[in-house]
Amino acid sequence: MATYEQEHDCWTIGEDSWRRIHSILKREAEKPLVTGIAAGGTNVIVVKDPYYITTSSPAVDVQPRVLKHGDTFAVFDRYGDIRPTEWGEEGIFHDGTRLLSGLVLKLEQRRPFLLSSTVQEDNVLFTIDLTNPDIHLDDHNTIPRGTVHLFRSKFLLDGAAYESLRIFNYGSVPLNLTLSFEFHADFADIFEVRGMHRQRRGRMLEPVRTERGVVLGYQGLDDIVRRTRIELDPAPTRVTDDEIQFEALVQPKQEQRFILTVRYEAEPSTAVSPPADFRIGLQAAREERQSLRENCCQIHTSNEQFNDWVNRSLSDLLMMVTRTPAGLYPYAGVPWFSTAFGRDGIITALQCLWLHPGIARGVLEFLAQKQARDVNDEQDAEPGKILHETRRGEMAALREIPFGLYYGSVDATPLFVMLAAAYFDRTADRDFIQRLWPHIDLALNWIDHFGDRDGDGFVEYHRHSRDGLVHQGWKDSHDSVFHSDGSSAEGPIALCEVQGYVYAAKCGAARLAEALGDRVRAASLHEQANRLRDRFEQAFWCEDLATYALALDGQKHPCRVRTSNAGHCLFSRIASPERAKRVGETLLDASSFSGFGIRTVAEGEARYNPMSYHNGTIWPHDNALIAAGLAHYRLKEECIRVLSGMFDASLFMDFHRLPELFCGFPRRPHEGPTHYPVACSPQSWAAGSVFLLLQACLGLEVDADNNLLFFRYPLLPQSLQEIQLYHLRVGNGQVDLRLRRHDNDVGVEILRREGPVEINIIK
């Protein structure tokens, strides 16, 4: 006997059937569409999603500490350790490979007590305070608890992890202490860490011991030798294949200091530079981060808790930004998505465009260079299509996963054009847009020819790659597009928000064509956009639901489900004003708005589950885009509710950091939101949300070509009585402003003005 579980898209098979089909299931488990067979009690569940992030046991540490620099990131527990567990996400990673899967500090063979730990506000340095437990050395010698203070500080730089360990003796007698770092390196690909099983792996190399440590190695099936070099200064007293032991003779009220470095090395590769001195390296890391911050508009408010949210969000954003040959690019999220994603990078750049337009330029340049030129079914690539994601690592190199260079995203291409137009509005960088125009033209051609598969005027998706993503909108999990009865929608699928993005892309491209002197092309694009808007209203509007359908399936039947996707139709401005108001009401009613934010799927829908990745949870970036849409249609009170909900959620989060998503349970008095177990934190577009939310409430727009700054119908919540903006660039000028909240509007005071900046307040 077998029953189908719609929510998880899986079959539950009774014990009587299990014995008969055991061998079949074992064979199926090795195929890409079946990722797990889990026996439990009297049934077996087979999950059919190859990129599902496995969580076979509870999270080891609900508050991990994260560092990132360039293509390297690290996830530690609060002790500063990396504890090897079967499916743990902890480790030091570089280019999609885990270089270190275990690193545990011990004092006299015991784990120290944790006092406190934090990542400093700039996200550069992770510091940990520890002390000793009661240690009985022998029958006559004991080190009382709290005698020894251990202070660990860690940062990343250029493919290396640095740690300073200071050991201070607060006792009255000298202490000869034995300490050790226990380590392990599994060289797992990030997709293995996520839970994917590989039929074959490369071979581990024999550890090579050195005077100061050890070199661990792995030869992959891609013939690349990856090495992790672990060194201690001063030199350790004993080195084994899995432990570095060292002695610290510490006089009363004195300290000893050790430096541990973990470095990535690969063959074949260019020469790896030697590690920097700890202090010099830390200074370099801080200066690099500060140089990014100096190019941002600075924000300060009258609410210190709001400032904490803003400051941490900006630090997270700058930590996720990676310098590439094409320019700055915000990697998507740690740990699962620390790489360049097209959609994520574009949306993050849009969120932060008024704050730091240089990020948008880097994103556009990077994606233009990676734009598809040919048809490649294995990559879901077609001429003009914009990248979904790119990966490095053994599994990507061997094409065990399709994501080395993968284009299975239906929305990244119109979003690319939207960003180009928004970037020009913000900067008036005509030379850059002129150079980018061939890529914009290719993207528009993809929309019209490859995107519209059946010529009905809507852009659809249907994967060609056998191992690619089934769903290719921002909600790309396997169960995210469905009909009102819960049945899966069959492709090709036209998502409602994608039609909005296409509308906005054509409107934006028309502005660019006109700026470049092609008025005929501009008029044609405007006409195309208007026709699309008319067809969209007819095909997607659901009068009885007071919202737009989630999608049209392959038979052009609407998926009549209340989802947050419809809110993106306000962001893109494809919605008519009358229907935009009704969509806003639907999104803010109790079935959709939890009190902290708008759910991806409304309560009461067939697949609603407040713990489901895309079917009932709350995503900050989703809410920010919706709020920006609400603001455009002058639904400012609704916009304020979204901002206030997100702000309240941030108060309960570690470091005031909004994660990728959280659960959509209704808000309970005096309680914070419920965490989602495998959410990325930090996540770039979650970090960028506060900046788009502020922009939406203030109605802030920049017309750089004319040196104009607009505040359209500005409104602030009661929690924000005043905001100061410093170094806000507008065309050829710059301003510092103070914005004060009034009951029905916002007053703007100019504190400093350089250059020909004109400010218009529309009330």
C-alpha cells in the first residue's frame, strides 16, 4: 500500500510493500530524481528533489558564527570550533570545497567553557572568550574553574583563515598547560555537505607533517589536488595526522600567544602567497571592508535598535560583496549559496542602488560577460539568457551537478534589463549603457523568441536539462507552483511576476533606447509593454480571490492560489491602480500577513505550510519588493506595516540579522518569529531588504541626468522619528539630509549640499 504526500511530493509506503519493492527503491535512490530513502517505523519516504538540503538531525548550533572574504567562507560554532558531524554545515570552505571539517580547541584534553562570543559589527573579526573548567591534574594539583582566560580571534583573508589564541593566567602560581587543536579535512563538495550522495570520490592523500603543522591533501576525480596547510606559531611540541599539540608556560598575571593559520593550496595553480602577519592581515581586511563602506550613503536614525539592524545589514552586504574581474558582485548567501547567482545579485543591486550604485555596475558587467551565446540544453542556455548561477568545485567540474555555468532562470534575463535601466536613472552613466546595449538587446531578443515559447505573448519556462531545476522562478523548489487543489502545475509555466518583470524591462529598455537616440525602438518597446499589460490583466486576474493568479500552466489554466508573487506585479508596475489596491489588501489580510511579514503562500491554500521553504514562510527580500510596489501605488500605510513587521522580526534575531527566510506562523504576543532550520544567514537580498524598505517609505528616487532627488509621498512609522542621510550622491552633486516624521508626511532639511542638486518633495 502506498499513499502520496502532496506537501512533500513524496510517497509513503507501508511495511508490507516495503519488502517487495526494496530492491527497486535502492536502484531509484541512485537516480537524480530520488534523493533519499528513509525508513522510520512502518513506512518509507522517498523524496523527489535532487537539490533538497538534507537535515537528518537537528542543527548542531542554532547560532553559528560566519565569516567571509572573497571566495572563502567559514562557519564556526560559538566556541570558535568546527565540530565534525555527519551533515553539519560547519567548516572552512573555498571555491565550493570544504577545506576543514573539524577544528576543536582543547585545554588539558577538555573543551573550555564558553563565556561569550561575537562577530564584530564590521563582520571582519570573530572573537571568543573562554575559560577553563575545574581541571584535576593529579591528586595534589587542581586548576580551579575560571583561572585561565582563553581569548580567540579569527578572520579570513585571501584564501586563508587566521586565528590568534591568547592564554592569560589569573592564578597565583605558574601554569604549564597542554593545549591542542584537533582537526579533520573531508574536502567535501558543498553539494555533498548539503546532503547529495556521490557514487565515487577522489582519494585522500597521506598527511605531510611539517615543523609547524601538517598539510592535508585530496586528489579529486577532476585531477585537481586540493591541500589544506595548517600551521602554528610558535611551533607545536607534537604533530600527528589529526592533532597539533602545544605547551604554554604562563606565569601569574602573564599571557602566551599563538597564531594558527589554515591555508588553501591547489595544484595546478598559481603560486600561493605566504600568510600575512596576523596584525597586518587583520588591518588589511579591515581597510578593504572600510573602503567599500566609504562608497555607501550613510544612514543614521533616532532609533538605536533600528540603527543596529541597518548597520548589521550593511556589514552583511559588504561581507557578501566579492571583488571579481568584472567588478563588485554580492554572492547570494552562506553557507549554501556563496557564489554568484544572477537573480539574487540583480535584486540585491536593485535594493541597494540608491545606497551604492557601484554594486549594480559590477553585477551588470559580470552577468554581461557570462551571458549565454548558444543553445546548450545541458545548461538550460539559450542566446541572450542571463546566468542563474555559477559554481566551482569538483562536482561542478565533473558535471555531476549542472551548476558550473547554469542558465535555468526565467526571470534573471528581464531583471537584468530592469537593473540596467534603473542603474542609468540612478547614475546617468551613458557610456556604460552604450557599451552594455548589445547585451541588453540580446536579452530582449531572448524574451521575445526563446522566452515566449508558444507565441502567446507571455514568457514561460520548461527545463531542457535532465538534471536542471524543475521550477525556474525565484520560488524554485519542486513543489512551489500548483493549482488550488494542490496538484502540481505542468509546464511550460508562465509566472505572474515574470510577466511583470518583462513589462518593466521593456519600459526600462525604451527609456534607454531613447537616451541613446533610438526613438523608433523606444516607441516599439513602449507599445510592446502596453500590449503585454493588457493581456496580463485579462489572463491573470482572479476576481474572486482579489489577486493575480500565481501562474498559467501549459494548458493556459490559471493557478488560482493566493501567493506573494502577485505583490511583485506591483513592484514591476504592471498592475492597474484599482487592482493594485485590492492586491495590497489581500496581501495584508490575516491569511497572508503573519504580523512579521507577508507569507509566500496564504494560510488556507492547499499547500500552505508555515515551515515550507516556498509555501508559507516569510522572505525579507520578497517583502521588500512588495513594499516597494505598494509605495508606488501610494499604499503607504501598507508599506509601513511591512517595514514595521520586518523591523520587529530583526529585534529577535541574532545580531539583528534577518536570515534568508523564517517560518510563517502567526505572530504570538511577546515572542519573536520562528526560525527556519537551514536558512542562509547572512543572505545578500535579506541584508538589502532594509534599504529598499526605507526607500519605499520615503519615496526616494534619483534622476541623475537632471541632478534631481525626489521624495514621493514620504511617510515614516512611529518608531522612526528622524533619519539622517550622509553622502547621498545625486548626479554631479552630493547632499546630507535630515528627515523628520510628522503625522501625515515627512519634512526634509538640507544639512549640506555640494553641486547642482535639486530636491523635490511630492506630498
